[in-house]
Amino acid sequence: MSSRRLKVVLTRRLPDAVETRMRELFDAELNLKDEPFSRAALEDAIGRAEVLVPTITDRIDADLLSKSGGQLKMIANFGAGVDHIDVEAAVGRGLIVTNTPGVLTEDTADLAMGLILAVSRRLVEGAGVVQKGEFSGWTPTWMCGRKLWGKRLGIVGMGRIGQALARRARAFGMQVHYHNRKPLSPMIVEDLQATWWDDLDAMLHRMDIISLNCPATRETHHLMDACRLALLAPHAILINTARGELIDEAALAEAVGRRALGGVGLDVFEQEPVVHPGLLNRAEVVLMPHLGSATLESRQDMGDRVIANIMTFQNGHRPPDRVIPAML
């Protein structure tokens, strides 16, 4: 083990305990102001860092990587998704890329289930009525939503988060369907009582609720475009806690404007943090500010995972969460 400490540059504020531990273990440079790095700041950072610790708000593309010095050896991403990093370009330059998979699975599934409940039962709309002092008493026909028991949930992307959501949905008495490139193992299918569809379009129009839980790739960009949105039943609810690029937001806003959907719940946006104006101030649309992994426990676990990856690399071993292009 080398006694020399790696130069590590963090692009955003992380939990205090994580930053403190990084200072103890590495020559860590913190972003105490927590202002997102500009392009120039990123170029400056990769020019002096041996390990860069970016987040989803940093665009690490091939052009930026070409400006890195020979000292840059590793990109230890704080987060599971790496669609903001050109992994192929990084690996091609001999860099190691890591992420933090698994630690945010349950939290993201919780939020997806929360959005399903919020949209189905009109929770945000109802809470707003009370907060405004407009609640005048119970009536039999006012603000009725839809029950979850017996509804069909179609999960697009049955990885860790999709399976965690399926378990929650089963507890609410929902019928679970899913679209994946390949079916799950018989043991998992039996546990989740899930029905596999190899044809996404065939599944979409049969579901009461659709939840997007797949990664953002070239193949999944605008997966839900105008044509696929048109396949959804008029009462259907669309949930997205994965990546904003999965949905053509302009097409979604147009569909919402025509009341072609029963409701929408989004935690991510195509041009984040900008939200399409056609989705704002709509009673049937619940919008969250990218809270999928926003629990104290999850953010601490993510930081611990970043530290473990850097420490393993510093000690001359293969980091446990190394990302290679074939995995994407």
C-alpha cells in the first residue's frame, strides 16, 4: 500500500461524514459552496485530479476527457447512473470508472410507489385544498381517485429497482407485468408473480399504471414518444423515477393537455432542472425535484461506496463497482 495520498476532487457537497472521511484518507478537495461546476471548472478539475468524484449534474464527455492530464486515473461517480459519463471514451483513455449501484434501490422504489399512490389517490391535490383553507367538509362524490387493489402495473426495466417496486405493488394487491430484454429467472418470477412481455407496445395499452425503471441509453432515449404515449389507456398513469430522457416531454405535455392520460408522476425531467411548462399547474400531474435517492441513509451509503472504490484502487486492487462499456 502506497503512503502517498491520491488527489481527489469532489464536484459537489457530500454528507459531512463522507467529506470528513475523504479528507482523512485522501488529498481531497471539497466543493464547500456546492455550486455546480461550470465547464471551465470541470476542465480545471480534471487537469489536477487523480480521482474525480462527479455527480449526475456533471457532463463528462469525450471532449472534456481529452483535456485531462496524464495524472487522471479514475472517475468515481457519486450515483448509480453513468449516462452523464462517456464511459467508452474514459475506458479508451485507460481510466477506471466506478458507480454506486444497489444502495439507492429501496429508496427509489419507495418514491415510485409514493408517486403511484399520490397520483392515484390525488394526494397532492387534496393536501393543497386543505393548506389553502378550502376544505368545506366531506362529500360522497368529491375528489375521488382510483384504488390500487387489482390494478395492473407494467414495469419497464425489471432490474433491482423494478423488482423492489414489484414487491411493493404486490403488497398493495396489484398485478405485476414487466418488459425486459429477457425474462427473469423462474424463482424471481414465482416470488413476484410477474408476467413478462417481450413486446413493450403490446404491454402498454393493457396496463393501468406504467412505471419506467430502465437506464438511459441510446436505445431508450424517448422510449415513451408520442406513438407509445398514444397506446396508453385514457385512465392510465405514467410514472418515471429513472431518467428524464426516457420520455419525450413535449409529447407528454401535449397528451396531458388533451387529457389523454389519467395522470402522471415524475421525479426526473428531460431538460432537468427545467420542466416543460405544459406539465406545470396540472392537478393530474405530480412533480418531484429528483428525490429518488434523497434519504440521509442512502446518501451516506453512496458516499461510503465511493470511498471504498477509491480505497480499493489506491491499494492496487480492482474496485468493486467498476463500470465497463459492455455493462451499459
